[in-house]
Amino acid sequence: MRLCLPMLGLVALTACQDPDWANKEALRVGAPRTDAAAIRDRQSTQVTGASEQRVLAEATQVLQDLGFTIEESSPHLGVLAGSKDRDATETGQVVGQVALTIGLALLGVHYNPVWDKDQVIRATVTTRPLGANGTGLRVSFERIITTNQGASRAEELTQQEFSTGFFERVRSGLSRDVI
């Protein structure tokens, strides 16, 4: 009981210092990323010489060429979404987890090894008209990884090479269509 009273007093004192701490923390957790504008810039480009519908059609073909299944397509809204399933197992990760399990077992500690097993990669494409002969194009990628224990986590794939490679394929396809 003697230990509980000082702890209770410490908690009360901390709360009194900033009674709005919970609201501030909620705003911090729900705040947009500080690098959101830079990510949006990496994920966006402008295409000239092709209509919005033609750009969206080519983006559909590129996603399919990359192994994506188109899940949603709303050409009148300029939205396209697709996904593909892939194995996420990495030998090094599995070997490391098994070695850790054996090492801990030798010390008498039970450890349940966890490694990435499956992943779903999702792509979202949006377009918007930019005047008479231009189209704004944005693509974003993410992956949902499931472990051997069934837990899942999401990761944004915001590196430049994802969007750049996609844009190059779209432009290449559009240039082949020009007669």
C-alpha cells in the first residue's frame, strides 16, 4: 500500500501538468506524415498527348502486365485499383528465427518463432484531366504482410523506383499506340 500511494500521486501530478495531454496525443497520432507532400510528388507525373481515358486504359494494361488483378475500375472517376498475392518468405528471416528459438530453448525459454509468410501488394491509380491534352497520373503501392502466426501489418511502398518504373511503362505503352 505504501508503494501504491506515491505511484498514484505521481500519476495525478503528471496529469495535472497538462490536462489536455490525451487530445494532443490523439492529434499527433492521427496527424499526416511530415513527408506526405514529397511522397505525393514521387507518386505523381503529368502525361501529355493522351486523353485521361487513354492513360487510364494504359495504366490498366501495365498493372495487368505486372501481375495485378484489377479489383476496381471507375474510368469516369479516374480511379483504378488492383492487387497481387506473393510469397513473402525470406530464408534468412526463417533461419534467424529458428536459430533464436533453439538458442532460447537451450536456455530454458520458450519462444514462438515469427516470420513473414504471405503478402498482398496493392496498387491504386488515379487520373485527372490537365487541360485539353494533358493528364495527371498518380500511383501508390502498399503491401499487407501476413506472418506464419497469422498477424498482419501494412507497409507503404513509397520509394521512387516503384512509381518511376510504373510511369515509364505507361509512357512506353502510350508511345507504341501513336500511329
